[in-house]
Amino acid sequence: MRDRRQAKRRHAGQSLAEGAAVMALMLPLFIVIIFVGGEVVQAYLIKNVLTQAASKAARDMSIDYWQDKSIASNRQLQNTLVFDRIRISGVIADSRQFSDAVFDPKAVPPTVTVTVNYDGGSYGLMPFPQPDPLGLGAFFKLSSSTIHALE
């Protein structure tokens, strides 16, 4: 009887030790997976916001083109009429994030292409990812382009 109880205790101790070893190995892995998943979701959301901003800028640019065709070659006018009006907290903070709009009036239909960039830590934006234990934020850049027909 006594040997049976000792065997049960040894088995329980082994199970506890195995469980602790598994947790010691798996817990850091789970934390990394959760962290990476959160960063991927945040990058996806930033990319979607950039796409929406580029789409809005291209649409506004196409409307303004028919009112004043000099907008095609005048970056200051592009900033004043379109880019300065698009601000999205944490993603679009400056008109310099937009590249010069590219107009193609000879295309069928005529088009305008707008590109917007996200560079964390620039233009007054928070660095991304935050926190950045691996120092990868310097290499993280996103951009989105939209082509819109000139209306």
C-alpha cells in the first residue's frame, strides 16, 4: 500500500515537472505569437488607412483638375487644394507623405495617380512598431497608390 502511494506521488511530481517545463518553453512562444499578431493587425490597419487616403486624394485631385489644369504641374497647388486637407491621426500628419500626383490626360479614360507613404518616426508620427525590441522599425515603410479617372 505504501509503495502504491509513493508511486502516485512520483507520478504526480513527474507530471508537475513536465507541465512546468512545457510552460517554460511555450509561454515565451505564445507571447511572441500574440505580439507579432498584434503588429500584423496594426500594419494591416495602417495600410487600409493609406489606401483610403490615397483614394480620397486621387478623387479630389481629379475633380480639381477640371477646374484648374495647372494643378497637374504645381505641387504647391496640389498641397493647398488636396493634400493639406487630408489628415488622419497617427497615419497622415503631413502633406510631404504624398508623392507628386501623376496625371495622364492622354490615357483612355484620363487618369491621376496618387501615392501616399507611411514612415513611422517621420513627419511627427509615432515610431512603428512600438515597442520595438528587435529594432525593425527603421525598415518598416508602407505605401499605397490609387489611380482615379479624371472626372
